[in-house]
Amino acid sequence: MRLKNVLIVVRDMERSKRFYQELFGLDVVLDQEGNAILTEGLVLQDRAVWEEVLGKEIIPKNNGAELYFEETDIEGFVKKLEGWEGPVEYVNPLTEYSWGQKVIRIYDPDGNLIEVGTPESMWGRGAELIKKSEEIVSSKKGYAG
């Protein structure tokens, strides 16, 4: 078994597609009947369709799950957020943790929680270990044994 997609519910499909295309670089792979499949396995489902399928009301900002993205230029991403067409609601401002990772959390236009963090290779100790392993590999190039 393998995980195929992650589905999130949206009120305005066009706005949500723009949000994920312009800020996260995702492309629409398939768009039909209240569903849009984006690259990276993200599926957007129209709220009315999902409520009909479940027979229950959707509760935005329930904080029960989050989408996690990694970005090497996180300061550049924050600038993109600041220039986006609609207001972006911040959950946490850009924060650097003790282990060296920088993270920001926001809600998408429908209250789905998103975390964007720098990749592990950029975190203090992790970055040092990766650099050392790269140095070891490059020092052994040309070694005939």
C-alpha cells in the first residue's frame, strides 16, 4: 500500500488553485467536477462536493492536520506571501528554532494549516554533517584503492 494523495477542502477552487500555483509552484494536473489534482499529490475538493459526500459540515481552522513544504529561500517565500493578492493569515511568524531550522506557519484561504520550513540540510548540525560527508566524498575522488 502507498499514499497517493492528500485532499483538502476549499470554498473557491480558482482562488485556491492560484494560491498553490503562485506561492508554492504547484501545477494543476487534472481539473474536473469540483476536484483539482495538483503536482506533489495535493488534491483540492470543492467544499459543497465534500460536504455532500460526507453528509457533514466542514470545520475550517480545526488545526487537525497540516501541509508541510520545504523551502531553501524561506525569506524570499515570506516576501512572496507579503505580496500575494489576498490577506495571508499567519499562525506563527518566521521563527528559527534552536536546532537551526527556520519555520513559518500560515493558513491557506480556506483555513488549512500550512508549515514551510528550511530543509534539514540547512539546519545547524545537519548542515555541518552534510558538508563533512561531501568533503569526505570529494577527497576520495581519484582514489584508485
